[in-house]
Amino acid sequence: MVQEAGFWLYDLRVETRLEGRTPVCRHVEGEFFRVQGENLVFSEGQQVSMYGLAAILPLLPAKQRVTSEHDWMSTDAEIACPDPHCGARFHIRREDKRWFSHAETTGLPDARTTPYWQKETR
């Protein structure tokens, strides 16, 4: 039996934390969004500052990957708001893992199949 080529990614939950610190930007304790595959998923009413998001975005793909338990991507979870006067932090928590088929996610024409988001069941 040939095993399909693919990879695991963690779903992430990114939550705003103040923990008594004073925010300068519009940050509300407990607001969050999720990362599922390549998608940022916001529940109704949830918001995040675009400046905070700019600080978080480069780290999200690395946080989704399986890493050594001693890698800082596995152990460190708090990202500071980029405004040096703001006390907000963004806590990134790994949740469930999802399997992604390489053929369903690649842009290489000779290697691709139907994209995962167009499949009937996932």
C-alpha cells in the first residue's frame, strides 16, 4: 500500500490577553481567532487590531508545524503587541492537528488534484 504524501498542521487559537496590563491599541481581553489550515477564522463579533495581526502573522505558519518539544516554537506562546507602550499580548495555543494531502494543496500543476476546500467531505 502506498501512503499518500502529505503533512500535519496544528489548528491554532490566538487570544488577546491583558492580565492587568494597559492596552494602548484596541485590544479586548479574551477576543480570539482561529487558524485552520491557511484560513484565519473569526467568530461573529471577534476582532483583532491589524497592527497586532501584523506582528503575529509571520509566526503562525511555523506554530502550525510539528516541532521538537524543546524548540522555542513549541514552548513560547506569547507575542507582544508591536506598540512599545501597549501591554497587550497574544497567546497562541496549538489545538487539534489536521492532515493535508500534498496533492490537494500544491500549486505544482503536475502534482495537484482537487483542492481540499473543494472536496465534499473532509
